[in-house]
Amino acid sequence: MVVSPGAQDGPGPELDRAVLWALFTESPIGLLVFDPELRLVRYNGAARHVDAIPLISALGRPLADWAGDFYTDDTEAVLRDVLETGVPAIDVELTGHLDSERAETALSVSCFRLADQDGGVLGIAVAVVDVTDRQRARKRLELLRRSGGRIGTTLDIFRTAQELADELAPALADAVVVEVLDAVLRGEAASPGPVLESGPLRCAGRRTVPELGTEGISEIGEVIGLSFATPFVQSMTDLRTRLVNGLDPQTAWLEREPRRGRDLVGLGAHSLMVLPLAARGVVLGLAHCYRLGRAPAFDEEDLAVAAELADRAALSLDNARLYNRERSAARILQLTLRPARVTDHPAVETAFSYRPFGAGGDWFDVIPLSGARVALVAGDTAGRGIQAAATMGEIRSAIGVLAVLDLPPDEVLERLHALVTRLEGEQRQRDDGGEGSRGRTCLYMVYDPVSRRCTMASAGHPAPVLARPDGRVEYADVPSGPPLGRGMPDYRTTDVELPEGCVVTLANAALLRAASGTREERLAHLHDALMPPSRPLQEICDTLLYTLAPHRADNDAVLLLARTRVLGPDRVGTWTLPNDPAAVAGARASVESRLAAWGLEAHTFTAALVVSELVTNAVRYSHGDIGLRLVLDGPTLVCEVTDDSSTAPHLRHAEADDEGGRGLSITSQISTRWGTRPEARGKTIWAEVPLSDEG
């Protein structure tokens, strides 16, 4: 007893006895007294109310005999240190069980040494407070704080459901199962109401304490039906949480629930929380949590914390649902806008692989051009979702229109750049001044199977890879201009002569970047996949995809392969005619002779008429020599006339008494299609004459 100076004249022994009496009878704090051997020798009335401590049977016994797993080497070390040094130990938290039947208890203990007037050590006194409720409250708050950064880290429904299960168990429950409606996985929304009409649920996440294992809970992906009049259906119907304590195998509603929770009750589950998962008016699923064995039953505080976590997870699940819906719509739009099929062309044999992993705007196209030529196109629209897919469709349609004009690749890209710039301006206006999307790339190349020349230009897209029959694999040296809609258009073309059997590879940037290593190392990987180029083209394409595609695909994979063909002299006829009206008769004679050699005499009249009309126009409106070329392009005969005039012809409809103006009108009527394309000097007018069996 500490006595203040001047207090000797006070009550003295009476006060000492009163203090001791109060400590052992009136104090709200438990007090235990141990001798130097740590045997319990005294305890007060408050200590008897600490449920974790069986004090009546503990008197006279060492602490190690009756303290259960509260007693550890660390516990004894603290007590021995107080005995030896006299330095008190304040607010030491101990967690454990006195026996296997009791729930875990948290105690706060403070120890101080007891000594006589001569300093002899008599033992230690230990103040004990049950802080189980305080510790649980602290853990709940810590759980809420921690879970904010751990739930909803991705836009994956299964991952988010598992994150919720991982946060709830073992921190709050012994077993947790998270289920989502099948419709949610498809991106659909289920409104509050009779959930039995919303279809089954699917297990998307689960977690148990280690000693329980996974026995008695659903497998990930398992479909679980709903039964009428159970806490699960009720919670999903009215979107209210349910707390069910006192579970046992005779619980009435378990008879109607063949799977959910039934096995866990058989394993000792006695307390249940049912948490509906809903956000933005959309019912997503539910989570159910269990406590087993000696764990205390859930209380209202546990339910409040679990409901808070469920609400956070539900919002993330709905975000994932909306993302899946948009991605699915974008993929459908992608597949709708890409070429329905890519057929072989007289100029090239083609093969492709198209995998919309990321629902972005990567695409390709094969466009037939005049004169048996073909355009190979690959593009990439930055971003993902419906907007990227729609932009891809706009650009692809625009290229299709520009290709019909037979413009050179650099001019196609320049006009496309102007179109994309305008579209981005409109998009920024719709987005109230936003920056719009960037990074739209395009590679446009034209191959002529007669001259074997390939002309190409790039708007920020990776250069094509050329695998030549002699075993060389190289990147085409194509100048790369700015992406479409960015900066000033500055596109240049390059011409490459390609031998017959050369494999041209066009790919999107993300797929090429997936191949690790330097440019030379990537080229070596490409060489191994492309060689030998005489193999079946689709086999080469598949091998290349397997080589380039990463283990985890986050972006689209687009591959277009084209193996070049050559139209030799046996399918091409070329003549140079003088700019003289008499050249028309010579042109007709040349056509008749060549068609006879090809065994196409039945089409001589039609072809000769077309050629004579085109040559007549060239003589009338140009000054230099005139070029005539016939190309046997499968079921079509292409008639081409080239002159030095850059004036484009116009189709006119002559009146009955007009003496001229019928040339192109006649040509358009007897040919399947016709057009004009600019040349380095002048232009070429072409017309396709069908070679049908009827002649």
C-alpha cells in the first residue's frame, strides 16, 4: 500500500483492510494472485465471472496445469520477467481456449510484483479483463478497412466472387460459398422479384478454414438450383440479409434444400448468414457463411460487417457483368463487321486466324481490285468495347470504298487520315471536348500478279513479313507514317518485287509484340514458323499463331497470310498501239487472235466491241501511244486500255440522234463492271467481260 506523507494520522489499518476488501469483493476487474511458483493462491469476485477461467479447480495448482492454451512459453516468460525485475507488464493480450468445448477468448492481463516490507518477493498479482468483444470489433473494423483494396481488383466475375469468399473466411466465417445467377455470367440483368424464374445459380467462389477442407461445399462452376421457402430464396427475393442460428439436421427447411448448406450442417455447422448480392437494382446472386464446432454463433455485428462486404462485392460484380455484356456485344459486332469469309484470289492464296480475345478493334481485309490485282489490308483501332469495334467497321467500310477508286496506297491512307480526323472531331464534340481515341493504324498493300510488284504504305502499322521461297524471311522495308487521325498525313509507298510462292504475313501490333526478344530474335521465331513456305498455308498460319500468341491473351490476335501467284504470258496479252484511228482495227484483230489461242472464240465479238470502244476513246482524248492488255482472270476477261490523258471518263447517255457518246455506255452494258485507275502517267480504263458457258 502506497502511503502519502502526513497520512500516518489517517485511518491506517482500517483503510488498508477496506481497500483489500474492495479489490477482492467489489472491483469490476478480475484479480488473480500467484505465488513465486506461479500457483494460484487468491482470486477476487470479478475473476469468477471471467468465463474462460475455471478458478474453483485452479486454486493451489500451477498456471501451466489449468490455463489451457493461454499458457505458452511466452506467457511464462512475461510472468517470470515481472517476478525477477519488478517491472509491471501492462495490457498483454492473450488469446486461447481453456478447453476444447469453449470458443476462443481474448484476455487483457496486467501483472505486477508483490513484495513484503523488506523487499522479499511474495508473488505476482494479475489483473484480468475479458476483451473478446473488443477484439472482435477491432477485427471487424480491420476487415472492412483491408477489404476495400482486395475486393473487385478485376472485371472478372469469378475472381471477384472468390475475393469476397477469401475476405469472409476465415476472418469472419468457417465456410463461405458465393453464387451468381447464370444470367449474370452472360451479362444479363435480373430484376428483384421471383428469383425462381431467373434460372439457376452457379458457384463462383468458396473458402473454408484449413481444418475443414472443401468437403460439403459446392465446386467452382457447379450449377445449384433453388428450392422454395428457404432463407436463400427469401433473401434473394426481398434483398434482406438473414441470420439463422441453432442449425441442426432437423431444421425444417433443410429438407427442401438438397445441396446448399445441408452437408455443412452434417459436419457441425450451427450458425448461418445469408447475404443477397444486388447492385443498381440488379439481382446478382448470394453468399452464405457458416460457423462450425466451437465457434460462437454469428451476431448482428457480424451480419452488419458481412453485409457491408457483400454490398462492395455486388457493385464490383455488376461492373464485371456490364463489362462482360459490352465485351460480348463488341465481339459480336467484330465478327459481324469482319469479312464473312476470305476466298482465294487469282493473285494470292490466303489464310487467316482471327481471335478477338480483348474485344478490340483489330481487323484485316482482302479486297479484289481491277486487273486481277488484290489489296491486302490490316488495321488496329485503339481501345476496346463497342466503340472500338464500331470505329473499326467505319474505317473498314471507308477503305472498301476507297479501294474501288483504284487509288495508290499512299493516297488511300491520306484520304483515310482525313476521314478519321473528322470522325474524331465529331467524337470529341459528343464527349464534350474529350480527347477522343488515338492510335488507329493501317497497312495497305496492293499486289499485281502480272508484274509481280507489291506496292505498300503504312500508317503506323507493323511492316509485313516476307517469307521467300529461297528460305529468306525479312521485314518489308515500308515507310511508316503517323497513325490515322494523328499529326500531319505523310505517307509514302514502297515497291517490292515478289516471286511466285512468297508468303506475306500481316499481323496486328499486339500479336507481334507478344513475341519476346529483340527484333532479330523475333524474326528468327517467325522464320521457324514460316519455313518451308510451300506447306499448306493454313497450317503455316496456325503454327505462326501458336508461336506468337502469349499464354494469357489480353489483346486480339489477327493474322493474314497471302501466298503470291503469278499470271504468266499464257494468261496475259499486252500490246502497244499508235495513237491513230486505224489502231482500232489492229486492236480488234489482236483480241480475236488471242481469244482464239485461249479457246474463247465464243466471246470474241463482246471482247472486241469493248476494246474497240475503249481504244476509240483513247485515240480521241489522248496524244501518246496507247497500251492494250488482256488478262484472263478466272471466269472473267479483263480488258485494259492505258493512255497518257489524266482526264477521267464519264458515263453519258446519248440521245437517239447523237453521233457519238455511246462508247462507255455500250461498255457498261456488256461488261460486269468497269472503271478507271490513275497511273504514274495518265490512266487505265478497264472492263470485265464474263466468260459464261452460254458465251
